[in-house]
Amino acid sequence: MSEIRIYHNPRCSKSRETLKLLQDKGIEPTVVEYLKDAPSEADIRQLISLLGLSSARDLMRTKEAEYKEQGLTDVTDEAALVSAMANTPKLIERPIVINGDQARIGRPPEQVLEIV
């Protein structure tokens, strides 16, 4: 069985719910507090691929103030969007659970049960 990881923000209720859901199923994932330990651009590209997203923007929290402050609304360059998430991890949607070559965003939290 592969290691299960969760990109987690302890201040986010959905992230806490998702972690508890996994723990209630007897799963103790490796917790990555991505706001403290920001993923690299390569990590973010891998997440986009694992999630099967068509654009980096699909992984972004577009309602965050930083999104508007950085003028990302009209950015079409995928590399620039990935770079923005690496430099401002608060822009990354959360939580993300990874199991092997699959990943799911825990919105709703039950969605992650598809891959565990």
C-alpha cells in the first residue's frame, strides 16, 4: 500500500474534516502543512496531473485576496500560475489527499474516500 498524504491547513474546517474522516477510517496520512512547507513548482505540476486538472487555475483559490492582489485573473500562462502558487501557497485549493498515482480535493471531504 502506498503512503497516503494530505496537503493540510489546520485552520481550514474542510481540511480538518477531511483529516478526521481519514483517521476515522483507520488511516493515518502523512500530514503536509503546505502553508509552512510550501510545495515546489514541480510538486504543484504533479498535483495538477494527479488530480487530472486541465489548468493550474483549477487548483487555485480564486476568491483569496492574494489572487486579485497579484492580478492573476487575466493570467493565461500556466507557468506563471504554478509559480504564483509556489510563492503564495495560500492560493492552493485544500485539502488535497494523495494515494499513489491518484489525488482528490476534499471538497466535499467524502470525495477523498474514492482513492483510499
